[in-house]
Amino acid sequence: MSENQKPAPTILLTGASGVVGQAVLARMTEHTVVCLTHNTPVPGHRTVRVRGDLTRPFFGLDRSSYQELADRIDVVVHCAAVTGFSIDAEQTHELNVRGTENVLAFARQAQAPLQHVSTAFVARRDLAVAGYGSARPEVYLDSKRVAEQAVLASGVPVNIVRPSVVIGNSVTGRISQFQGLHTIAGALLKNTLPMLPLEPASRIDFVPQDLVADVIAHLVRTGTTGGEYWVTGGRAAPTAGRIVELGLALGRSLGLSPDTPRFVSHDMVDRLIRPVFIDALPRAQRRRFDDMLAMTALFNAVEPFPSTYGHVPGVTPFSAQNLEDAFTASMRHYAQAKRLVRPSEVAA
Ligand SMILES: NC(=O)c1ccc[n+]([C@@H]2O[C@H](COP(=O)([O-])OP(=O)(O)OC[C@H]3O[C@@H](n4cnc5c(N)ncnc54)[C@H](OP(=O)(O)O)[C@@H]3O)[C@@H](O)[C@H]2O)c1
């Protein structure tokens, strides 16, 4: 580092063991990153870890450790959240809202700007259903909306980053935990998806994890705040019809024999199919079915999300082709990880 070059800011990263947190951590090589860990250890020899619980005042740390942490942090990147649709409302609110308020209090104490990770699905205010069985996306989305309000009202310098569904690395497809989209497209590869409750023209909006990490890294580097960034495919997001074509093409190239699922309307599933079959299904299958319905209900819109990540300096928006390639890479990785095919066939 030259004499007049400022050292890279030290970052407090919450949710570092999660999908987005791991991608951010991997991207922040030039920074000292202090990971606020909870239950799951965060791998990496150069990682500094502080164990804490965001739902507790001062993260559950004693006052002097909390102050020491605040003294050394320049920027906070907040990724921790309850992301499952089947977690009860109180627990979801506790981390997503109360936890965010505690992160804001910390940022204030540290006089540090905050990069707050929300979700593009806060825009889906027109969901026809509140949920299926225990899968209640509205609980999650409400908590994220309330957290955004707390962030915007806080007076802390912030950016709000709103990704759509996060999939694996754009080239390798690797991801720390498979997401609902992987499960649905995986069912297509396994030929266990006879129907898909979506309009073929619905937008399946996803972004590779490295793109989300790139956006956050650039926001940290430039030090700008006051922005709201929709990290989404937007108009470049493929339709459900195209996703099925890509899944079928990948499956066949891997020597699998996926059949084309039948597109059915969500309404038909809600009124006619689910009520007849749901009680007869074993518990685990019922849950999987309801998760799939909750996920597809979120996708069931033709209107694209706003997309503004192209306005982040140094981050080039993905084209439709880039997104399709990233989806195929993700599902190729899924097929390998789930041993649907021999590794040699996946590499081909
Ligand atoms: N994944 C997506 O597709 C997606 C899409 C759009 C937006 N987002 C947003 O991106 C952010 C990150 O999501 P993600 O998918 O990376 O989440 P994730 O994989 O479910 O990880 C959640 C993280 O939160 C931590 N955590 C849970 N309870 C905590 C507590 N009480 N105190 C401190 N940390 C706690 C977890 O640590 P432990 O495991 O140790 O508990 C874990 O590191 C969230 O704000 C989410 O809403 C995600």
C-alpha cells in the first residue's frame, strides 16, 4: 500500500455462513472481514469471527466486547435473516426485524454505513395466496418489508440491496445450499415434476451469487450510500417456458430422460388439485408440494422486476444469455452434487 492510499475498510459481515454471506466473504479478499457467526462455523483461515446473536441486545456480547467491535468496524454488511417460508412468524420477525434494528444500533455506535440485504420479492404485493400449509412466504416478505422501513427511517447511511432468487456461481454453479428453484428444476431433471403451476410466460427471476457479491463489493468500495439496488434479471429474466426448455436440454445432454411438465394455472391447483390430494400425501411430500406451490406463487407474474444493479459502477448487467448460461451451470452442479449422473458426464 502506498503512503497516501487508504487501507481497505474493515467489514462486519452478518450471515456469513449463509448463501449470500459466503459469496460476499469470498469476494472481499482485500478487506479484513469480521464475521458475526451464530451457530454454523464459517470456513476460511483468514476469517476473523465473533460469535453473537443478532436478536439479542448488543448481539449478546458484553458491553466492552461490543464497544471494541464497534471501534474497529468501518462498514456493516447485513445478510443474516430467516429465509425459510416455514418458520413461524414470531421467529421470523425476531431476526428479520428485531435483528435488523440491533444491526442499525450497532452501525450507529460504530458510525459505519450499512449495506442491508433485502429481497426483490418485497415488490410482490399482489400475491393471490397467503400460503400453503406451513409454507407462508407472506410472513417472510412482511418481515423484510418492515425491516426495510426500519432501515430507511434509521438515519444510518445505508444502501438497500434487493436480489431476486440467488443461484450458484455463474460459472461453476457452486452454492453453499440449494434453493427452492434448484429443487423445482431438479425435480424436472429427475422426472418427478408432472405439472408446473405457472403461466409459461411468468418471469423466473434469479441472479448468480457472484453478481450479488460484486454489487455489494462495489458499494463498499465506492462508499456511496442512499441507494436502493434491485439486483435482478428484470427484463432479461427467462420465462418459465424457457426455463423448462433449458432444463430439458440439460437433462438430455446428461443422459437423463426428463418429460415436459404440464403447465397448469395456480388457481386450478389451489381449487381442484391440492384439496383432493394434499391430505393423502405423506408429511414430507406434503411439505415439498406446499413449498413448491409457495415458490411458484412468487414467480407467478409476467411483469418483470425493476433492475438497477447496472447503475453500480464497475458491475456489468447480465444479458439474457448470461442468465441462461448461469442457470444451466447451476443445474449441472446440482445434478453432480445430487449424483443424478456420473461425474464424467457432468463435466462433458
Ligand atoms: N437466498 C436467496 O435466494 C435470497 C434471495 C433474495 C434475498 N435474499 C436475502 O439475502 C440475505 C441472505 O440470505 P441467505 O439465503 O444467504 O440466508 P441463509 O443461507 O438462510 O443464511 C442465514 C444466515 O443468518 C444467520 N443467522 C440466523 N440466525 C441468526 C442469529 N440469531 N444471529 C446471527 N445470525 C443468524 C445464519 O447463521 P447460522 O446458520 O449460524 O444460524 C446464516 O448465516 C437475506 O436477507 C435474504 O432475505 C436471499
